[in-house]
Amino acid sequence: MPRLVVISNRVSPPSDVGGGTQGGLAMALAAALREHSGIWFGWSGQTTDTYTGQVGVQRAGGVTVATMDLEEQDVQEYYNGYANKTLWPLFHHRVDLTAYERSFGEGYARVNARFAETVLPLIEEDDFVWVHDYHLIPLAQELRRRGVKNRIGFFLHIPWPARHLITTLPRHPQLVEALFAYDLVGFQTNDSLEAFEDYVLHEAGGSVGEDHRLSAFGRTADFGAFPIGMDVTEFTAALEQDTAKAEYARMQTSMLDRQMIIGVDRLDYSKGLEERFLAYEQFLHDNPDLHEKVFLLQIATPSREDVEAYQEIRGRLDGVSGRINGAFSTIDWVPIRYVNRGYRRDQLAGIYRAAKLGLVTPLRDGMNLVAKEYVAAQDPEDPGVLILSRFAGAAEQMGQALIVNPFSREDVSDAILRGLAMPLEERRRRWEILMADLKSTDVSAWRDAFVSALMTGERAT
């Protein structure tokens, strides 16, 4: 049986999956690697004074994990620079935050070449290679230059931007051309796929064939939408464990018969947290009769704290939440509980279940698994209501949520009121449809669909 080689910026071995929202993804990839006796390769997260290309290999959860160290300059230019100061904001439609520095692009190219050099001896003739995310777009091109003939697939976990935005990127044709070195490229949504096709047609002078087979830059490759799911079985099983039950009981006690709205996000400008707080403020202003009857619990996990834009958003959120609480709080009620720390997925399962509303309102998101986790955590007899941004990739699949424009305070405020007042029968009907779709499009189905298409060159219709 051919092996599968997974390559990503960082490696998440199975032993690490309990603590974060990406645990289901790590488990799905680990299962595929075990099935195909594969290797997971990536950056160790450690730095070294001088890059050596030395590979560290270990076994974790039945998976072979191979890692390499990078130099500090690599981290600053490739990871903090081009990946997180250039591509991340641009792909999330924040051109105002996008940094175009030549050294960032040089570091990005250098590190992708180092990835290729280091992983090359690990790739055997019959292996299939699966590369993940925006950090490594040029990797297949680098491998091809070194003689790799294997089938190579790429999956983009974040959105692909509109044509008029990607063209603001210096050397954007070279970035797009690099994707044509892959045999199969997957996007989260049809929206991203269509945006990419629009670029190919109008900027690259390419063509679109049957089943999204695109030709440009003298090459032809398969492109498709493969919306990622969550591990429904593992997540719902966590609800029966002591940790989730304890968190649920804790929230029930702390609510004091009030209704809770939950938001769980990485602290990032793409998540629309400031806009969410302002929409909630609008709700409080419009519905004084609901004061002291409802509160918003916003969990915002810090990330990329050495990037200036993330320091700025944290400062703004501290200010906005403080102002709202100062204006509306009473001696025994605080309208916003704003928490800057992370929680394990089994803890979040219990917290989600206690919430009447799940508020998931990113300004731009590839998928957003929090929306799916909230639905999966609900009590079938008395489920809560999901309020979901139309600009989250999940909105293409989760039409039974209350779909909102996160830029409109009034739209989100009205949805909060509607969700709180929604009759039980309607809540159950919406939840049953959402849950059935979660189960049929879970993370294993996503993984199997992509790996099968990569290995066979054919996609299920």
C-alpha cells in the first residue's frame, strides 16, 4: 500500500489533540497516516543558530513524526513576516494590515526551499504527498525542481481572496503559478474556488475545464472545494466525560438563571470580535427589558502576541468591553464576561452546551469549526441557536443557523433577540438538520474525499 506524507508548517501529533479546537483535524490526519503507514513532517517550533537540515524523528500515537528547526531569521521573515503579516491579512480581506516587504518574500521562498530539501530524502517513489496551508504554497514547485514526480496535493485552510485583492500582492502571478505544481488543490468553499477560477481566467489567461480542471502557466491541475468537518463522534463522546459535565454544572451555577451567549475565538482581527461587542451593545441598547437576564461570555485565546496588529486588537477589545460593562453593569450583573485564555475542547463542550446562543461572527473565515462544535454540543431535547456570519465558510453548509452580516450591528442585534425568543419546536428542527449534516460531512469524510481524489485523480460527485 502506498504511503501518505503529510507536510504542514507545524506538526500536531496525536498526543497533543486534547487541548485545542484543532484536535479533530490532528486526529483525522493521524488516522490517515496510520492507515497508509505515513509520515508527518513540519517545523519543530524550535530555532537554531544555524540551519542544518537535520531531521528529528519520533513515534507519537502510532504516527511517525519528522521535524526540523529553523533559524530565528527564518521565523521572523517566513512565519511572522510573509505568512502572518502578508498572506494572512490579505487572504482575510485586510489589505490595510498587509505588509509588503521584500525580505518577507525572500524568507518565505528560502524556508519553502529548506522544507523541500529536508523532506526530500523522506519521500519514496510511490508516496502521495499532502501539503497543508498558506505557509507552504510554493512547496510542490520546490519539490518538482528537485525531481519529485509523485502526486502532490495541497489544501488551503483559509479563504482565497477576491481577484482585486490578490492582485495587490507583489509577484502574485508567481504565487498562483506555484499552485499549478500540485496535482490537486483543495479549498474550503465554493466561494474560494470561484474566486481562484476568476483569477485564472482574467489575470493568468487560463481556462477552466470540466470538474474544475484548470489550465494556466503551461500546466493543468485539478481544483475543488473540500469543506472540512469536525470529529462529531469524538466531540459528542467528550460531553459524557467528567470534565465536560463539570464545566456544564459550573456554568449553570454561575448563570444564576440568566441566559448565556457564547463566543469562542482565537484573538484575531478576522474574527470580528470588536464588531461583535458593538452589536451586543446595540442589543442591550435596543432591549432594556432584557438587562440582567442575559450575558455574553467571550473566550478569546491570545495568539501571535509578537505581531503588532494582534497587540492592537487586544487593546481595543479591552477598551470596548470595559466601556460596555461600565455603561450597563449593575451590582450583581456584568453584561460581558471577557476571558483571555484558552480552554481544552472537553471543557468547551460543557460550556457550549450551557449556552442559549452560539455567536460566531467572523468578518472572514475559511470554515470555522467553532460553529460546528457549538451545534454538536447541544442538548437534543433543548438545543441552543447558532448565529453565524455569512462570511464564514461554514455558512455554505449551515443554512439552518441564523445567518447574519457581521458588519451590521442591527442585523446581529436582531438575530440575538430572535434566537433568545425562538420556540423550542423551531430550535429542535433547525438543530436536527444541522446535526445530520455535521455527521455526514465530518472530518473523516473530508479527509477520505481529499486523499481518495489525490490517489485516484477522481473526485466523488
